[in-house]
Amino acid sequence: MRALSEAEIRESFVNATPAELEQFELPIEVLVAEWERLDALAWRDRSNRRLGYLVTLLDEEPVGIVLRAAETTMSRHRAAICNLCHTQQPADQVTLFSARRAGPAGAKGDSLGSYLCADLSCQENVRLHAPLAPAEVRDGWQALRRIEGLARRTRAFVANVRG
């Protein structure tokens, strides 16, 4: 992903109201982001924990969506998988997020939902290496496949919200 300015990020949101655009704050991590290692930029709003933001490149242009987290969480005694990074974790660390569709569909109340990492840390999760089991050998392509899969699924989700 190429480096994005604050103005580019703010202008990228396709399903945000003017009030939502005024309210959101970019996370401080944007200032130190390793853009070449990212396929998307995602964060939870610090002042309103029910809101999240996801920005990725579609046809080399930034497209962002506003996400709303469900009010309830799943039981920590179960496992769940994020639909973007496919990381299995305790279910209370995966949250149902919904995104109002862009344009007329969103104005009518249509939305799209998906189970995502509660902290929206998918970019980091796919880059973590699981410890090797004794005598286990892994090819170097496994991590690359996870990263490419996350990028593909993220672009598809954002494109579906954009319509």
C-alpha cells in the first residue's frame, strides 16, 4: 500500500456521513506506519469504541468504510475465526461489524456485516509466525499466502460495501 495523507484518508470514506467524517480521529500509528507492509489501514475509534474504520486501495485509489461493532460479544469459551485474516482466536476477540452500504442502498438502510478481529489487527495477525512444532518444516510461502488472502478478502469486502 502506498503512503496516504490525512486528507486522502478522510476523502476516501464512501459510507460516512459528514458528521462521522468530522468526528473521527486518525490513530497516531498512521504517523509511523510501514506502508509497504500494509494492504489496508484499520483502527477502532478511541472516543467511540463501537466505531471502526477500514481503508484499502481499490484500483490504486484509497477507499474507506466506517464499521459499527455489535454491542455484545461472543463467549470467550468458544473459538471464532475472523473473516478477513482467517485467524482463529477466542470468540470474545472476534466481533460482528456492520458497514452501511454506500449510495442509495445505504440511504435505505442496507448494510453488510462480517466477523472481524475485535481490535481490527488483521494486518499484524497474518504476519505473526506461529511457533514451529518439533521437527516441523514450513515453506516460506505460507505467510505470503495468508497476507495475499487477507488483501484479497479486504478488497472484496470494501468493494461490496461501496457497491
